[in-house]
Amino acid sequence: MSVWQSSLKAAMSHLDQSGMIRSLKVRESPNAPVVTLNGQEKLAFCSNDYLGLSYHPELIAALNEGTKLYGTGSGASSLISGHTSIHAELELRLASIQSLHIPNVGASYISTGFMANIAVITALATLGNISIYSDALNHASIIDAIRLAKASSQATCFVYQHANYEELHQLLTMDPNPLKLIVSDGVFSMDGDIVDLPQLLVISKEFDALLYIDDAHGFGVLGNSGHGILEHFNIQANNLIYMGTLGKSAGIAGAFVVAEQAWIDWLIQKARAIIYSTAPPPNLAFALLKSIDLITGDEGALRRKQLNSLIEYWTTHARFTKWQAVLSQTAIQPLIIGSNLDVLKVSEQLSKANLWVPAIRPPTVPVNTGRLRIALNALHETTHLEMLIDRLKAIQ
Ligand SMILES: Cc1ncc(COP(=O)(O)O)c(C=O)c1O
């Protein structure tokens, strides 16, 4: 056995012993409340397709039409030749959605949310030795973006305890650096809580800091028209960069950054994740325009209403003697089980009852807070939640 092979074997067996092995599950059907897994039908609570749009007939038709009109691939990075009229149209639309909240607004459409976080944070760090303030529960892609900003520029990072704005304030008070950036998830991906954006905005203004909000789990579902967290809190800000994703509630793929046009221009100069990567496929941009019509129109409103009634049902009825249900106002409803082995066991027992709720373990969540991340979507029905709650009560 080579040194590489024995190192790999030892590392895998270490993961195995600590209940940390991850394995892919192959889904054989489209995203829906009931999916097929290994030939068996399961009621699923694990998709971020919160509005249930990823198999919508109008989006399927739009993707087909977009493919006929623009082809399957963009062929090059945006700055070379990959930026088409449909990319530009989508960006205009995405910018106009947030125009009530951000002045002189522009947008950039990027392949994924992970890349968008890398793009924005590393591009901002090229402006000098910046200080980055990051919530302890921010998404892995923000953490990696900050790591890259520290390595490639000379950024310094301060992590404040989750939603502890007093601590954030204190850290900012002690920092003589004029270039301060506060970064936070809008909806925290593993807890489902919503950031206190009005408070964060007050703090950012006090310290002349720039605010970067990752609204991956808010765009499409928060706000009356589904515009996301800025609409939810009715925010107007000129020191804010907003990132939304398009593979979750929008049901397709990709992400976008919206900010004052000057920031978008800076991304085009300095964001290596944009400059050196093939532009997203144009057919996706075409279908995304349709998805935005659905999100912001009557159908989106109806789907949000159904989702909100499911959230209300869950938060009223999910009570367990052994486990703590972390009740949130969003589609993400965690049930904290504890150790890796325990959460794996509960997930497995649910699976035997044809309920699919994956076990979420460290490093995605803190040690000993292994959890079921129950994700609701607008296509679920109350009876689905009843089934899950009954089964969990029987298992506990
Ligand atoms: C908060 C947050 N930001 C960014 C991302 C990455 O987005 P994408 O899946 O489009 O890469 C995720 C993905 O789950 C997320 O939860």
C-alpha cells in the first residue's frame, strides 16, 4: 500500500469511527414531497426548493425555449464572450427587484452562491487591509471566502458569537482599521433564524462599515413579493451588498449579487471567481426570468401562503419530550438530537418509515448538536407534517 493509500485509509476509518462518514443518496425522481430513493417512495423534508418550483411545467417549458434560443452553454467567461443579452436582461431584472432598497443599483449573475461569496469577499479584500466581522454560524462558503481573503490579501477576521450584536459592537469599537466589512447569512442555513438586519444596519452605519448579506434562504420566500430579506424588513441602505441564490426557492441554479453599480463594476475588475470562470448557461438565465415572474406574481404569493401555514403548523405542533425543536419563522426547522451516532440512528429510523430527513453533523453544525434539518416546502401538506411528527414521537 502506498503512503497516499494508507493515509486515506486511516483518515476514512477515523471518520467512520466518529460517525462522520458521508455518503451520497441517489434520488431517482424529480424534487417533490414524495421522491424515489433506491426504488422506494419516501416523503422528503430535505430540499431547499422552498416554493416547489424546480419541477414547475412553466419552468421546464422556459428552459426548453431558452435552450432553443440561446443554446446550452455560454462558451466563455463573461468578460471574454460569455455574457449574452439574456444574462444582461436577467441582471437588470434582479437589480430592479432590489431597487427600492439599494440606490443606483446594479446586479451580477454568478454560477453558484458558493462562488458569489468567494467573488465578493475576495474582491472587497483587494481594496486594502480590511477587517471582516463574521457571525459564527455563517455558511461554509463565507468561511472559505474569508480564508481566501486572508491568504490572498491581508484581511483580518473577527468572528462574533451567533447573533451577538453587543459583542460585534465591542469588537468594532476596538478596531482602528477604517475598512470594516460585516458579513452575515440572512436566514441561517442550519438554524432557520433570520438575522436582525435593522440592528446590523444601525451598527454598520455607526462604524461606517460595509454590510454583506447572504440571503440564500430568504430570496423567494421572505417579503410579501418574495424579494427577500430587504423587503421583509423594508430596508433602505447605501452601504449594503446583497447576495441571493437561484438554486433554492427559484428552483433552477446560480446566484446574484445586487449592490450600488460601483460595487458591481469592482467585481468585474477584481472578482477572480467571475473573471476566470465560464459564464452560467444562457438557457438558465432565460428560465430564471420566468422563475422570477412566478416568485413575484400570484402563484408565488399563494405558495408563500401555503409555506407559512405549514411553518405555523410545525411550530405549533412539534413538541418532543426528548429532543429540542428549534422553532423558526422560516422553512428551516431544526430538531436537535445530539451526538453523531444518535442523529444518524433517528434519521435511519425515519427512513425505515419512508420519511427522508438527513442527519446533519459537524462540521456543518457545532459538535453535539447533530440535528435533523427539517425543510418544509410549499408542496407539502399538513398531513405530511402530521406523519413526520407522529413518527418522531413514536421513535423518541
Ligand atoms: C447561506 C448559504 N450561502 C450560500 C450557499 C451556496 O449556494 P449555492 O448552493 O448556490 O452554491 C448556501 C448553500 O446551501 C447557503 O446555505
